[in-house]
Amino acid sequence: METASARLTRASGTSFYYAFRILPEAKRRAIFALYSFCRVVDDCVDEADGEGEEGLRHWLAEVDRAYAGRAETPLGRDLAATLARFPIPHSCFEEIVAGCRMDLTVSRYPSFEALRLYCSRVASAVGLASIEIFGYRNPGTRDYARELGLALQLTNILRDVTPDAAKGRIYVPLDELAHFGVGEPELLDAARNGQRSTAIAALLAYQADRARLSHERAAALLPAEDRRAMASARVMGAVYRDLLEEIVRRAYPLGGPIVRLSRPRKGWLALRTLGALLLGA
């Protein structure tokens, strides 16, 4: 029977769903539960009818109940089953919620170092929780998880400039806007009308270069003995790296729908990644 977490994950349309499907059933159920938790706390701060701080407190309390085996919701019970089987640190959930809380109070980041903290909480913490489900032998795989989380989040930020601007948020560091001679109003206007300047294009190209470098660093950090265990993570990385390059190919479009990859393309990327893994790459 499909769990509540599996239904939520499938309905979300996430690219991660295809990466998760290759896992054995127990790990698949667990990663669905983790993803669903991330989804609901993100909705608390991103959706018009989200519960905000109250919702964040509720879900963190439900995590506490899940660790104690006293969960009250279907998702909480899925988490409880996950936590009974996989050693996910409580701090991962605390960090994820802390990152979502930043979206309630922070809409600008003065520098990349400030942005890195946000990425660490909403993405790298998820990676650190995920590898406890995937299983690993080399402690260095934690560094891989942190860097891959950063790479995925930086790709998301580049993809989501338009919808983020609609919420009044700018995740591109302000000191970099200044360096490229782009004012906040100019970037927000371009996100609305799609008419970006040469300076904005250069600014976004700089963001893409940083994301690409993070993807490359993550790949280099993965210890050889954990490559097979991280198959799902490698599929995620391949899909998001291809998404990044598609954004670059389209010259950083603004003002319209975000760039997405088709299901066949994501499926092909998954097969290609798994094929390379079988060949020892």
C-alpha cells in the first residue's frame, strides 16, 4: 500500500521522485517520508495559506513525537518508522526548520557567505539526513552530501529568480548585484517583464558558474567505496546539473515559466547515470 509520504512525493512532481524510485522498498519509504517533511515545512512559509511559524513549530514537535514513537499524523508515523530504522540526527530536522524560518524574516542576503548558511540549512541538512538512509561507509561522504546540497540549492536559486521575485525575495547576494551594476528594482522588474539587461545576464552567468563549480566539487568529494550507495544522490546531481546547463543554454530566461526538464529527459539521465555506475564510473 502506498504511504501518505509516497503520495505526497509523487503528487509534488519533484525531479527527486525518479531518483528515489531506484531504492529498495524500505529506503524508498524512508526517503519519501523525509522529502514529505521537507515539503510540508517549506509550504508553511511559501504557500499563501501556509501556517508560518505556527506550522513550523507544529512539525518540529511532530518530529519530536516521531522520535519518541508517539506521532499523531500520517506523515509523522511515516517519519517514526523511518527513524526507528535509520540513524538520522535530530539536528538535521532542526536545521531544515531553521532554514524555512529564515524565509519568514529574510528576503535579502548581503553576501554569499550569508546565503551559504541558508543553503546549508535547507539543502545540505537534507543531504546529511538522506545519506543516513542511503547508507555509507566513508565519513567523507558527509562532505559530498553537504556540497551536493549546496549545488542543488544554487541551481534552484538560479531557476527560481522569477517566482522568488514575485514573493519579494532575492537570493542573489546583494554585493554581487552591486558588483555587476544591477539594482534591486532592476532585477525585480526583469523578473516580472522578462526584459533583462546585459548586466543582469552577466550577474546570472556568475551564479551559474558558482553552481557548476559546486556540482563539480561534489562529484570529486564522493569516496569511491560509496559510489554505488549514493546512486540516488548521483541521479539527483545529474538531473540538476542538466537543468543548470539548460538554463544556461536558454540564456537565463526571466518573466515566464521556470525552466523544467521533461520526464523522458529525466528518465534518460537516470538511466545514463546508473549505466555509468554499473560500468564502474
